[in-house]
Amino acid sequence: MTRRPLTDAELEAALRDIGAHLRAPAPTQLAQRVRARIVVTRPEPARRPWLFALAPAALTLLVIGAGAAAADVIRVRGVDVFRVPAVSVPARQPLDLGERTTLDALRAAAQPRVSSDTAFARPDEVYVRRSAAGEQVYFAYHPRPGLPAGPTGYGALVGQFSGSLDASLIGKGVGPGTKVESTVVAGEPGIWIEGEAHFFFYRDARGDIHQESLRLAGNTLLWQHRGTLIRLEAQVSRERALEIAASFR
Amino acid sequence: MTLPDGQPDEHALVERARRGDGDAYGELVTRYQGIATRTAYVITGDASEAEEAAQDAFVKAYRALGRFRAGAPFRPWLLRIVANEAINRRKSMGRRATVELTEASDRPQGDRAVSPEEAALATETRRVVVAALDRLREDDRLVISYRYFLDLSEAEMAEALGVARGTVKSRLSRAMARLREVMRD
């Protein structure tokens, strides 16, 4: 059949007509079948931005004023730093660094980045935590002259995160008394946080926040080194922190 | 809150379902099962796949209720999940979707019956347009289907397609232009 092209109105009418003639199935007992499948489950809780995902206990760390939100965020791959109006001092949090191990045992199983700086070459304590988020290695250094104890009780704490950095692994909330600066360590982007203690937590591959890691932290340098996110927490100057960071191989 | 006809309103049902109330969610399923299945059918072109897709989408939507923005319209949000589920099924079916039409007689025009000639012309027009739709890209088919088969508003289409409201107009206009182009070939 040869016919003239349809006008716009005719084409629209034809489409509506097709809609009225669709041989779509008439669902039967769909509600019952859906109910049978959801009976053992509940809606999953919303995955909220960092600040609002904190459990009530964690809220003791924050004093969130009007307008405080994730708008003021500094990002390096794998890390989000949030400005918050204030950070209050919580009761001391137990430090959970994972399972105690030794540097030699760790070297046999993994390739931790090790500092060539004399003061940081041999950690006093070594911990490892393996999870869905990847592997986390912690080097702990006891306080000593030039390395005073920080909020963790250690003189310095080096955390190495080898999980994917595509999703933010680490969240930091910093108050007005804390300085946050972008920096570069061996050509890689980094963040230097100095001043009043800030709070810190990390998120696993599923996006869940690990509350046990929620605690106050001292001066901190975060940088990336060959696919690993390294966090140095020590009461040292920015220059000294950058020196130590550059010594990691 | 309930509507004048005694039915609880959508927001109230969603809120109850978010708290794990299966009855409330069952009510939402009953309310939207028709449009959900039609959406899935337009995409898959297969009745049984469409029913399965709609069912899976309702289950996924329930689990995702925690991420649903309180106070937002539920129907377009649900349709987006349905469409994703149906598109995945259509891809795994490995063939293009072709919808089938019923043989139902055409509706009378005003106060007079449709003549046999008019009915034949309407059937032929539907055949030509469906054949042209089958040759369109999936996103073009979807936007046309939402507008003319499911009669969604622009706001609902924007939500269901996950685009800005202004984008809906331009996307629909481009899809209609491509449909005309295909019909000219």
C-alpha cells in the first residue's frame, strides 16, 4: 500500500494507538510473588555522605552547625577531607590496627612500602588487617625525642592501604583550628593536615564505614605511592613529614 | 494519610514500606504492576520476560527503598529500575525486541463506528510504525514508549530516564525525527 507520509499529529495518534494495542501481559499475583521474595529481607539503609553516615556514638566527635555539609570537601584519590564547624574531644577510642605481625612475616606475604629514613626504617610494632576493602598494614613507632606521642599514643603511625582507590577509602573531618593543604610527594598528590586533632575513619569496598577506626588523629600526611595510599600520622612539621614520605620505597 | 477514596497515599505507603511493612509494599506493587509490566514488555518484547523483569525490579526497588528520596514520586523511580532490569534481560536474550499488537478492534470515532476501510488503514499504519520503531536505537524507542505508550508526563520521563527535564524534550524530538527518517527509507 502506497501512502503519503503521516503528519506529526497522525504519527502521534498512531503511536498512542499502538500503545492501546500492545499485547503486554496482564500481571497476575505479582504482589504475592514479590511479597514472598521480600519477606526475609528489609530495605537496605541508605548509603549517605560521610558526615551523615556516622553512628550515634560517632556523633560525639562532631558538632555540626547549620549549613555544615559535604560541600567543602578536599579530595585526593581515595581520600575525602571534610570541613566541619567543630571537632570535640571524645573519650579515648581503643586503637584497632588489626592483627600483630612482624615486618619479616609481612615481607614474605606482601610488599609493604618501607622507609629508608633511619628513624622510620624499623617500626616498633607491625599490624595487618585484611578485609574486602583490601589489605591495610600499620607500622607503629614508639614516642621518642623529636617524636612526641600523638592522639594514638604512638610517636608515629604509618598506615598503608592497598585497596582500590576508586571509591573513597578514608574520610577526615577537620575543624576550623586545623589547616589542610594540598601537597606533592614524589610527583604524586598528597594532603597535609596540621593543627587541632581531626577525626578519621575509613570505608571498605562496599562503602561501609568502619566505626572502630573512627578516632582523633594528629598531624597527618596522606599520599599515594605506586598504587598504595599511605598515611603518616606524627606530631612533626610538614617539612619533616614530607622528608619521611619521600623516603618510602 | 488516606485519599478521598479511602486508599492510603503513595508517600505513606512508601514510608511504611521503608520500615519493612510488606503489606504497604504489596499495595504499591498492586498499584504499579500494570505500568511496570508494560514498560518491561515494551523493552523486552517478550511477555514472560517482561513479567519476570517486573517482578525482579519490584524486589530490587524494595531493597533500594533506603536510597529513595523521601517525598519524590515513586512511579518514575520504579520505572527506571524496571527499565534497567528489562534492558539487561533483553541483552541476555540476544535479540532485538519486537512488540506484538492485539487484534482488538479500533475504538469508535465519536458517535460513529469505524468503517472497514478505516480499520484496515489503522492496522497498516500500526504495522508500519511498529516496524520503524523496531529499527530505532534502544534509547529512542524508550523515550517514545514512555511518552506515547505509557503516557508519562515530562517530569516523570525525566525521573525515569535519569535526565534533566529539558533534556527529555530534545531527546523525544530527536527520537521522533529518527522515527520519521526510518519510515521514509
